[in-house]
Amino acid sequence: MKSIRARLLLVLLGMLTLIALVMGGVTYRNVLAETEALFDYQLRQMALSLRDQGEVSESQAGALANEQLDFVVQIWTLDGRSIYATRAHEDLPSRALLGLADVRVKGEIWRTYSVATPGRVIQVAQPLATRQRLAAEAALRSVVPLLVLVPLLAGLAWWLSAMALSPLNRVAAEVKSRDDKLLQPLAEQGLPDEVSPLVNALNGLLQRLGQTLDTQRAFLSDAAHELRSPLTALKLQIESLRRAPDDDARAKAVSSLSDGIDRAARIVEQLLALARSEPGAQPPPMEPLDLSELVRQAVADTVPYALSRGSSFSLQADAPVTVRGERQGLTALVRNLADNAVRYAPPGSQVELRVSLEQGVPLLQVDDAGPGIPASERERVFDRFYRRASGGEEGTGLGLAIVRSVAAHHGATVTLGQSPLGGLQVRVRFPAP
């Protein structure tokens, strides 16, 4: 059963039924006991009235002899001789003990009350079955209103459950009417305390969804803008190749075309790497990795570009350092750091990479001899497509954005500082194993 309303109604009906049964049983027993006490009181009052009266008058004897009357009156002398009976019947109870008593006569139980006077004994009797039938009828009449009240309470419970769940239905209807272009917060006024946390959570989700959509739109817009320039350059370079008048001009055009294709491929590769590290992307499986070995392999892929600039790498990653992460993402992180260090450092300079444990925490540090980044811009350089004008190097503005995104996915932190080599120092601190 998945319906909250049905569950609530079932619980309420169960409670009402249980309460009705308990109240009905208690009421039945109480009314039964009170009716029995009332009948005993009638027996006692009738016997005492005859005792005080002395003799039974003819009119009173006629009334007592009525067969519709459940009571039987008998009078004996002190020596046990019967001197009066309201009706002649062989199954009448015999003389009993004084006070209230139950007397069995041929399988039938009589309830009797006997009282003695100076000259006689008066006994008033009533069949116990008649008493119990009358008492049961009185008790049932008192329970019937409860039985009638149960369906009314069930209907009231149905209505109350609908009223109690109406805020949820209203919130559901409002959420159902939303789309990705209507992400305003839901109204929180007039909501019960139990529904407010749900609406607050939904508003938080809508806000995060709006931010994600805005980020995606901005990313697509920036990516389209960023790809437009190299693609336009490729078209121009193709035209230059077609119009090349000689072999030297043709070779120069082919070289420019090759550089343009490399730049476009790099942009696409970095866009894919950034998309994989986005918060909404499917997270790849994590595994224990040797950070030292992973850095050695990633730097090896960047060595050809460093050699083309006359630069070199100094790698200090001898001891194994274990981190838990995703190989492809961490490889992209190291490649982007190494590539940026070579790209923005002067040709022929050295880039230092070091993998170590600092107070038990895995640390990757990259130092270069480039122009560095002023402290006022160190936060902005993590924005997508943000590029600083330095050294005439053409970049995509995605490298550090990818580094921070991958680091955040692995629970690592990235800090920028001044390198002893004169350029930028990047420190990636991973969670302690």
C-alpha cells in the first residue's frame, strides 16, 4: 500500500474500531451490572413494602397475580406453612435464606429476596433468565449509538485525511506544472510544519537545477564561441593552401593548417575532459592508484611538446604514494598542469614536479619559471575560458578549470602560489588515505 491517505485512513479506522469495541464492551458490562443491581433493588423494595404493609389487599393481590408480571411473591408462616402466593405454580422457588439468593428449581434459576417479620417470611422472586434478557436488551440499546457513530467517524476521518494532505497535493500540482524554464521557488506560506522541509528541499533542488542549467548554457555558448575562431582559421588556412603560388608557400600553409588542427583538437579534448568531470556526469569507478607512477606516465605524454620548446621536466616521484581516484581524470589533471607550465614558461626553462607525502597527506606540486599569476587573479583563472595575456601564448582557458573540477571530484584542493623558480606554483592536496 503506497498511498499515504489510504494508510492514514486505515490506521484511523483501526483505532476507531478498536476504541468502539472497547467502549462498547465496557458500556455493555456496566449497563448489564447496573441493570442487575436495579432489578435487585426492585426485589428488595417490593419485599420491604409488603413487610411494612402487614397484609396483601385484594386489589394488590389481583395486580400481583397478573401473569405478565415477572415477579412472584410468596408468604410463609414462621413454621414454614405457605399462606400466600401470587400464582399457583409447582415450579415456584421454595423458602430460601433471608436476603438475596439464587435458587434453582427444576433447571431454572430464580433470583430471590426474603425478609422476615415477627409472624411471617416474605419472599419476592424473579426468573434469572428474564432478568438477564432485559438487562442485555438495555445494554445493547446503550451500545447501538456507538455502532452508528463508527461509520460517521470513518467519513469524518476520510475528510480530515483529505484536508491534511491537501498541502501535499497542492505542492505536487505546482511542481508538476513546472518545466526547465520555470524554476522559481515554490510558495512556502501557509504550509504545515511537516510539509515545509519538503518544500524547502524542493526549492533548494530547483535553485541547484537552475544554476546547473545556467552553467550548461554558458558552457555551450563559450564552447561554441571558442571553437568558432579555430574553425574559421582552419577555413582561411585551407584557402591559403589552395592559393599557394609555390612549394614554400604551400609548406607554410600546411604547417599553419596542422597547427590549427592541433589547437582545435586540443580544445575538443579539453572540453570532453571538462564534461567528464562535471558534477552531473556519471562518476567513473574509483580505485587505489600510485600517484607517482600516474604522474610519470602523464608527463611522458607532454615531453614531446616540452622538447619542441627546448624545455625539460624535473620529476621527483620515487616513492609510491597511494591515492584513491579515477585514472583518466587524474591523468588529465597532471597533463594540464604540465602543459600549462611548459606553455607559459620561457622556452628552454625547466618545470619541476614533485609527488610526496606531507604529514601523511598525498601532495602533487608543480613549479615553473613563467610569469606567474598575480594574487588578485588566482581565483579567476579557474573560470572556464578565462585567459591572461602573457607571452603571446595561445591557450584555451580550460586547463585550470579542468584541474579544479577533477580535484573537486576526488575531494582534493588546489592552491596557487609563488614558485621558487620565479613563476607559478600549483599544489594539489589529496585526502589522507
